[in-house]
Amino acid sequence: MLKSVLVVIAVSIAAGATIRAWAFAAFAFLLVTALGIVILLKGSSWTEAVVSSLEVLVLMEICYLAGLFTFSLWGHIQKRRKKNAIVDRSPATGKGPHG
């Protein structure tokens, strides 16, 4: 179960950086449904399967949001670095330096 949770966390964080929220919601719903079915087939009760599935769903959503926030912040920082690295134009002529 620990390996499954680690995979879910990694996939959710990566999804936060690459796919839209509606696509992730569809993916998460299908994954959690499949997980619930597997838990039921292993002989657990319906209540245990639902609770376990909801726990995984909450974990996926938290990791998705963390990935989305992290990669958005990283992109913003990279954009500011790139903007600050551009040579400033000369205030007198409005043209860049010649060289």
C-alpha cells in the first residue's frame, strides 16, 4: 500500500505541473473508482472501500494543488529572472547598448 501511495503522490504532483484541473479530476475519479473496486474484490467491506478511496482522493487533490502551486511559483521566478537579466535600455536614447 505504501508503494501505491508514493506513486499516487508522484503522479499527482507531476499532474499539477502538466494537466488542467478538469483532466486531473477525471483521472482521479477513474483511479479512485478502480481502487475501490480492487479493495472490494480483496474482501473488504463496502464502507472500508469507500473510506479508503476517499482518503486517496483527498491525498491526490492535495498533491495536485501542491504541484500546481510549486510549478506555478517556479515559472514565475524563472520569468522574473529572465526579465531582470535583460540589459536595460539607455535612458537618454531609448536604444540598447551597442557592442
